[in-house]
Amino acid sequence: MAGDDSGEFRAGQSGLIVRVPEAEPAVRAWRDRLDPSARAGVPAHVSVLFPFLDESRIDDGACVAIGEVIGRHRPFEARFEHCGRFPGILYLVPEPGLPFRRLTEAIANRWPDTPPFGGQFDEVVPHLTIAQGQDDAVLEEAEADLRNRLPVTARVSSVDLMVHDGTRWQQRASFALQ
């Protein structure tokens, strides 16, 4: 969930994610070793919006609004068949990606002061991060191993609100797709 390669998180940060527990057997060992968010308690996931609201802004009304926005979307299946890369980052590509982009767009439209990844990127690319801040040799090793563990199919039926407590990421709420 980090927006950069530092692995630094601050208390009160939040993010909205789609958990992908079906991917854990394939990716857990690599994520635990190579993804700072995994070491900080974030499960295998596709980010919907990070960073999101500061925890101080997440009250009952905000949770109701998040639930309303997420509830306008239907559950769907996603398949992870291959890896993709950003500089220094290895990820699994969800197909189709459009339902994830629609979730991100809906939340970002409702809270325009929280653009995806802080507005760092022009395009939102749905992905399940495996490794970040690594050199190509490490990414190639992980990708070669993952090829033998894919595909993974997941049922997407909820979005979780994660909040950093200063030490680890904790789930604060879950919102069902309808």
C-alpha cells in the first residue's frame, strides 16, 4: 500500500483495499520478504485508494458514505495469470482490471482531495504488489517462481478500510459490494 519504496507509514494513514486471500499461498513468502506493506500487516490485496482519509476524518458518517459508494458496485471475479512491472516493483495483474478502476474512480470522485497514490501517476493500474524497491535480478527470481504458482482466481465481494496504528496496519471496517 505504500505510495513509494520507503516502506514508511505513519499513524492515522488509511487506505481502501480489496483483499485477495486466494493469492496468499502463491505470494506470501515473496511479499513477506520484499514488500514493506506485508511486513506491516497488509494482506495480499489490490489497492482501491491509497492514501485515503486521515483516521481523524473517518467517523460514522464517512463510513456510511464509503459503504454507499462501494455498495453501488457488484461482486466480480478476478483472475491473476501473469506478472507486471513498474520500476523496482513486481506485481500480479488482475483481469479484468476495469472493476477495480471503477471502484477507485468512484471513491476518488466522492473524495476528490484523496487522489490515488497522492496524484503521483496519471493512470491507475490495478495491481497486487509482490515486491517493491528491488533490483531486476530479485524481481526476475520472484517472477520465475510465481509463473509456476499462477493462475489465481479470486471472488471480489468487499472493500476493506485499513488504518495504520503507528506500528501495523489494522482493518477498521469492511464494505460489501452489492
